[in-house]
Amino acid sequence: MELECTEVVKRLGKWPVGNQPLYQLLAEGLKKAILEGDIPLASRLPPERAFAAALAVSRSTVVAAYALLREEGWLESRQGSGTKVLMPPIPSARTLETVYNPSTADRPITEQMFDKPDNLIDFSAGIPAALDLARLGQTHYDISLIMAEKHYLAQGWPVLRRALAQLYTRQGIPTNEDQILITNGAQQAIALLAALYLQPGDMVLLENPTYFGAMDAFRQVGARLNGIPVDLTTGIRLDLLQTALSGMRPRFLYLTPTFQNPTGAVMPVEHRKKLVQLAEQNDLVVVEDNTLSDLELDQAAPPPLAAFSQDDKVITVGSMSKLFWTGLRIGWVRATPAIITRLARLKVVNDLGAGMVNQALAARWLENYAQAKEWRKQELLPRRDQTIRLLQEHLPEWEYNRPGGGIFLWVKLAGVNAGAFAQLAMRYGVILLPGNMMSVDESYSQYIRLPFLHDHAHIQDGISRLSRAWQAHGLLNKNDASTVNFIV
């Protein structure tokens, strides 16, 4: 099996970080990927020239890395057969019996879980800093109020479920607590829905581009993914969705219609009504991810899709991570009581139930929901404007949207492969997320998702570093790649 360049690059992760020469860093990165099972034994690595282009390094760097690994017994090269991965030359490696799983091993959601060196600015993750909860005047909580509970609550703490049901009801979607399941973040909510609805080979429709964590969850259960392009002004293309529905029978549609991840698109009300009507006509279940809908900047969020559904075809996923604090790990699903019961049974198998202390804090903070939205807006709006201003000043060639909410710019690097540029940017201390990693079919290779959630100093420093990397990329195209291998 010969691995594609883009696949090997993803599996290498943050290989350029360090003080050694690039060829040694590349060799160490390949060793790590082999040991962890991300690069399978007996697979063939990409040809040197193509691999060098994907990594934005000189061919001599790849040649030297391959040569070093051959000397140490990690690789074997034969004329006409390419470069083959051997058994790692250490005794403990002989017990390595891993199977590579693309839904977990090389995806950004797993990279976010590990520590990053202090000198790196992470522009790949969408994790806002915790809201200053002291402003809520609720920095203490008497946990004795919940310690009397003696049972696992698979569906979630009733107080929190009622608070969320009341929130939906105020938004024009009548809801009771039996329609709410509390989860460990929105990611678990999506994973539970995948486990409930999907079998290997089932088809899922979703936006293209879309949230990579959803793709991970669907691929983990063996589903086939079919992407529907997103229009930057209206969201998912309804004409193409209708065409897809006429030719296949998907299990459900997953989408983020409000401040779409990653494009920031907002589906207008009329399009929402048409989408729900289309779903009801085709007996299509819609999973609406509203994790970014609370982050209004200078555009109000339309009502959720569920507000337009007459026969409960819409399942809603929500989270407190973006508005309040990622570390709280509180998400939820809103659906019919029957679906909630089935999801709760699946959740019991996973973790028996969400933590009571977190749920108690969530219920209390929700009392200040409107204030929290305003405070988050005051924080994010100037950061968005600063990011755009700095891009106009330092990177005028880049094209991007001006989202009315959310936390991302969707940036086009015209004529430039974003994956290769991300490799170069990492050597300047910035982690980027190329657009193809958020695409069902690996398209959008000229795009990056750029968050504007960092503080002002980090935004300034990060874009300054990206500007220097962009200048180096220009040299890379004009001259031999070796001239920029050591620019820092």
C-alpha cells in the first residue's frame, strides 16, 4: 500500500517543531507515526519529490530523512518498488498490533487533546477562553444540594433539563424536560446520534465544508459521507440537496445553519422553512448543530430549524462550550421523548451519565444566559475586526468573509495549497487547519479556517508570523526550496 502525500502529512502532526535540522525532525516525526500505528508497517512512503512539495521543504530534506531512517533500520528502499516501512528496530515494537483508523488517528480533533509547545500559536482550534464567570456573581456553589442524589441520571439532572427546555420554549420551540438529553459536550451528542442511526455503509448527508468532529463520528461507525456545497450567503445549497435526495436514501442530514463551521454562513429564514419542508417531504431526519448560534456579533441568529418543523423531523444539538467554558463539557440533544430514551440507553453504555457538579454549575450559569451572550459579543467582536484589519494590512492577497457571528474566518489562499503552506507556517510557530481537513471529499485545498478568538496580542503575533511565512512561501516558489528551509 502506497500512502498519499496528504495522508502522510496529516499523520505526521507537528513534526517541524524543534531545534534540530529539518531532516532530523522529519525522521523523528516519521518514527513517531510508525510507532503509534499512524503509518502502517509494510506501507510505502511517498516519492521524495512529491513528499517534499507537500511538506514545503527541499527534496534534499526528504532524501536525508529517508537515508537516516534506512541506516537505522526503519525503512527499506528498492529501485522500482519505492520506500517501504519496516518493523521498528526496538524490542517493544514487536508487540505493536494496532490498526490504523482514519477517524481518530490523523484528525484535528485528536491533535487538540495534546499539549502544544509554548512557542506555538494555535490557529487550528475553535476553543474560546472561559468567560469571566466572576462577572456573574456566582463563583461559589454549595454542592451539598446535589450530593444527596444517589442514582445515575442517564438522561441528565432534571433541573438542567428543565432550564434548557425553558430556553427553547422562549425561543418559540415548545419543549419539556423529557425532550432533553444531557451529554458530555456536543461531540458526544453527535457520536450518540451516529451510533443510534447508522450502520456500516449507511449514507449521511452533510455540508461541504463542515465540522471535522462530525465527520470523525460518522466515519467511526462506518458511514459513507456525501457532501453538499455551502453558499457563503445562504448556507447549504438546497437545489443540490434536493438533487441528492432524489438519487439516494440517506439516514439523516447533519448541518450547522447558524454561523456555519467553518464558513460562518447563516441560512435565511425562508431557506430554513424550505429545508424543513424538503426534509418532511422526503422523510429525512435533520440533525441541526447549534453550538455556535449563541455567538452573535453584528448579525442576529434566526430561529433554529426546529421552530419550523411540524412533525419532529429536526434533532437539535447544543453546547455550553463556546458561550461559557469548554472545560464544563456540557452538551445536549433536543428530540422527541422516544429518541431521547434510546439515546440515553446508549449513553449509559458509554459513561452512565454526565457529572452532577458540572450540570449544577451549568444550570446556574444558564440563569445569566442573555448577559453571557452580550459579554461574549463584547469580547469577540473587536477581535474579529482586529483580525480582518491585520489581514488587510499584512496579507492583502488573502480572500475571506466577514462573518456576522461565530469565531472563524474562512480564508482563501488563491492559487496556493493550504496544506503545504500550513507545513511552512508551523516552522514559524503557527498551527493552521487546512480546508481539505474539513471537507468530505478533500476539496477546499486552497482554504484555511482562521479563528479570531485569541487575545489581541496573540492575534497580532500570529498574523505577523503568518505574514513572514507567506513571504517565505513566495521565495519557495521563486527559488530552490533549500533557500527557505532554515528561515525562522
